[in-house]
Amino acid sequence: MVWPPEEFCKELKLDRWYYRERAREVQQVVGTRYTIFGHTHEADLCTLSISPDGTKNEYINSGSWTKSFAANHEEALLKEENEFVYVHVGYDEKKKGVKMDLLRWDDPLHDGERVRLFRAEGRRG
């Protein structure tokens, strides 16, 4: 048996939109500028809202910290982008503000490389 069953995920709609909505709720209740989730197997980065002063309130999901397995080659290529992903927090270009990036560890480089995020068709958020 594979866990979680496919029906379980479809019923609860545990996709990027589900986690974005949960992050938006956290941001509104706690008042955080950055909301970080992890280990949901889909890397994501988006602006939740923009404050009156123009500051972006952002959500970031670090994807999966382990190797993912897939049934076919195409799915494996997509899953590969979500493997060994981490959140890098640093300064912006002017060294006055914080900048977050999603990076994927690359052993041969001994460094991280930017994760390619794919635009999801359908809902926006």
C-alpha cells in the first residue's frame, strides 16, 4: 500500500494552493513578513500580500529534503526539482533588506543552485 493513498490527497486538496492559503492565514494571525513551510514535496515561493509601505509578505515552501521516486521519466524530472531544496536567507542587492531564495543542493558544485519553479495553471494565489 502506498501512503498517503491518492484519494486521501485529492479529498483534502493538499496542493500548492492549500498550503498558500494556510500560509496566508498564518501571516494574517501572527503578522509575519515571511512564512516558511517545509517538507510538503512541492517547492513554492510567492507573495502573500503587500503592506501599505510596499513591503512584500512572502511565503516559501522548501519542498522535499530527501530523494523522491517516480513511476515514469517525466514525473521523475519534475520531482527532481523538489529534491534537496532549502531556504536561503540573505541580504538583498543593496544589503538593506532581507531576501529569500529557494536553492537546491548540488554535490558536485558544493553549493546551491536556484530552484526552477513552474507556473501552475488554474487558480492564482
